[in-house]
Amino acid sequence: MRRGLAIGLVALLAVPSATAAKRHHRSATHKRRDEGVLTTTPAPTRHVVPPPIVPPPPRPLAHLQVIAREWSVIPSRMTLPAGRVVVELDNLGQDPHNLRIERGNDPLTGFDFPLARAGTRATRSVQLGAGTWKLYCTLPGHEALGMRTLITVGG
């Protein structure tokens, strides 16, 4: 009897259940169906967005203070970067003065400040290219008396 029970148990374990057979059958059928078919799945496309082109930050405005008094023109700096420059004319003298800024080798290019009374200030934004620039008072005799100077504008 024991022997019969042992053989029955072994037989039961060796035979797969109907559900397991169905699962196995579906899986095998599915595999067989896929084995003969060559499928290509395109690789997922990845949109590569280039980084935005960022322009260089604008150059900060250069500032030049020019003090005019009898008989001198004194700039706050002797060298400036090329580009837009805010020029401030401060007349600290007792007489009226004006200011002309012109390229050292070309008197036809330049910028004129109007006549400034004693104790007044005039401000103007100008575009200066690289080179040597002459600053002077255009009133008769003032340049000859020393109201002139040169500044260097870099590239």
C-alpha cells in the first residue's frame, strides 16, 4: 500500500496541472509566434535642445568726469574702454567754460558741450572709438592758456 501511495504521489508531481499546462502552452505559443518575425522598434528619439545663445552682457557705461577751471581741464581718468561713455563736465572755475571732445587726428569728428556757467554741471553720453582724444575749452584763448588734455580710449 505504501508503494502504491508513493507511486501515486510521484505521478501527481510529475504531471503538470491543467492551469500550468495552459500557461506553459500560451507562453510557448507566444514565443513561437515572435520567433519568426523580425521586428525593429525605432530607438526612442531624444530631442536635444541646444543651449540658448546668450549674447555677452552689455559693457557697463564708462564714466568720465572733466573738471574745468581757470586754466585747466582735468579728466577723472586718462584711459577709457572704447564704447559709450557718460561725460560729466563740472565747471568749478569762476568763468564760463565749454568742452569739446575730438579725435586726436581728426578735428572734424567730435562732441561739443554747451557753455557752462561757473558752478554748473553738464552731462552727455558719447560714443568713443579707440584712439587718442583731445579735450579742450573752445572759448577764445582758453586752450592756449592750458585748458586742454589728451585721453586714450582702448579697443
